Amino acid sequence: MTAYTPAADLAAIPRPATGATAADRSRADRPRGAGAFAVRVAALVAVAALPVAFSVWVDPARLVTSRSAEREIARVLASGRNVTDVANYDDRAIEKNLAPMRLARAEVLVLGSSRMQPLRASAFGHAGFVNGAMQGGVLDDMLGVYALHDAPGRRPNRVVLGIDPWTESYAGDAGWGALADERAMMLRRVDVPVSPLRDRLALALHAVRTVASPDYFRLAVHSFRQHGPGGIAWRVTDQAQNAEKTKLPDGSVVWSALPADNAIAASRAFAEHGIEHDARFHDLAHRAPGRRDALERFVRYLGDEGVSVTLVLVPFPAEVYDASRRTSGDSLAAAERAVRAMAARTNVRVSGSWDPRAAGVETRDFFDEDHLRPEALARLVAGR
């Protein structure tokens, strides 16, 4: 009689058929081929590219969209009508298309950022006024816009430059791409080194990085939810003041109606939570290589061409000004002293001050934390 062992019982238990042969197991143990790896990589790239593709499709800031809408907006403005809902359109491209359509020379040309856009022709008491200030405008934009007028018979008699603390130090969003050729031309005319090819590559790289960023994807999602894939559509209007900012034929911008005390809350919130994260207020002494005295060279060039120049320092609400001094020391005051010293060397007039107390304005004179209302801005330019 054979002795009982547990192994015998285990051996007697029937095994389920797996269908796997030794050859199958051998194939499974071998490393997967390069083709399977490539498929996986392609799948991962496709998934990662979906947000970028969505951002490009919606393109809320119109970074890769054609400029046909801007050409049509310029045509409407040239006909003497107003356009509203234009905040997300490229106002550099609009101005580039609009400038050749203007039949008369600009007697007064305003250059600067959105802080100068509310300035209207009534501040100067005559026609021939063009407001060429741009959203987020810096010195590059001033040079590009002025180049549109820098030709015999088209040069303005007077240029009003809105100088912000960051006009020379902040690169901004490199929005001057639509005026790249004009900017390069003016840099050469004022004897500032320029490399157009390098600058265009930098613009393209900046656009790619922006479109591929998570922040732009979130902006695209928000725009899609609010306005669909087409974004905000511009409208022709006979009214100057609408629910959104409205661009007038002379280039000035009319803000939507805001409560008289809107700036009080806006400036307080910005002073407490916003200014320390606002890159514009950082490192005001910074200059790009070869650009140390670019603004002064531009001002001297204008004077040599017989153009009268006024520099305008649009103030900030007191809370914002004081907060800036707390976060960056004396940099605002130091930057203003540098501008005034340059103005003295070039014999040009300065109106206003970034310090609201010196400029004689109050918080109620502002729309928000840094945009002055048109009546106060006109008084500032007139020196009253």
C-alpha cells in the first residue's frame, strides 16, 4: 500500500486550462517592440496636446488668429463710426490699418498705455487729433505707432507721451508684434541697436509659450463658456458709452459707466492684494541690452524733426502710490526723478506726477486703481 502524502492530493486536483503554451509564455516575456512604445508616446502626446489645441481654437487673446477683424474695425472707424466690444482685439493691428486711411495729418498724436486712452480731442480744442495709446503699451509700442506717422507731410506738430514707471523697464506681453517692422524702423532711426529676426523669433516663442500655458487654457475655457468659440464679437455703435469700452474714430476709448466711488474699492483691493504680484512695478530701473537711453533718443529725434513733445505722468490713487513705496521703496520717486532729468536735458515739458498729491488729484478722479477719468486727465495735460 502506497503511503499517503499531501503532494499526491495536490497532484490529483485538475488544473484549469489556460491555453498558454510555452511558446506563448516565451513571447510574453520578450520586451515589447519599438512600435508599441511609439504608439504609447503618440497617445500621450495627443492627450497632452488637447488643451493646447483647444486654446488655439478659442484663442481668447487672439494670439494666433488672423487680423481680418482688425482690418474691418479700422475701416468702420475710418468711416466715422464707433466700435464697441473690442477689448480682446489687437489695437496695434487696428491702428496699423487705420493710420493710412486717415486723410488729414494728426496735429496732436497721443502715445502711451491704456492710461492715456481716455484722453480726447476736446482736451486740445481743435481737430486733427489721434489717440494712438495702446492697451499695455510700452516704449516699443510708442515707437511702432509713431513710425506710422513719421513721413514728410504726415508728422504731427505735437506728440504727447504718456510715460508710466514701467514704460522702459517692462517687456509686457510683447504685444507690438503687429508693428514689428515699424518698431524696428524707428529703433534704427533713433540709433538704438535692433535685430528684427531675433525679435520675431522671440515674439513667436512668447506666443507659443503663452498658448501652451495652463493660464491660457483656463482663459480659453472661460471665454468658451461665456461667449462660445468665436469669443466677444465687436459691434458698430453710434453711442460713445456702452456696456463695454468703446473705441472712437480718433482712437480714444470711452469707458463703460462706473459708479463715482468705484476707484475707492478698486485701489484699496489692489494696494492690499495686487500690487506685490504686479510685475510692472518690479525693477523699474531695468533696461534691455542697448536700450539704456532709448526713450531719450526718441524724444531727441522728435525734437530734431520739429515735433513739440509733452511728457505726461499719469498719477496713481494715493493708496496705490503709497503701497508701491512700501513694497519697492523709493523706486517710483526715483524713476520720476530720472524722467524729469531726461526732460530737462531734452528741453521738453512734463505734466503731472505719479504722486497724486503732487498732481492734485483724488481717488474719485479715477475709474479704478490706475486709470484716470478723462476730465481729470485733460486737466492734467493742460497743467491745471
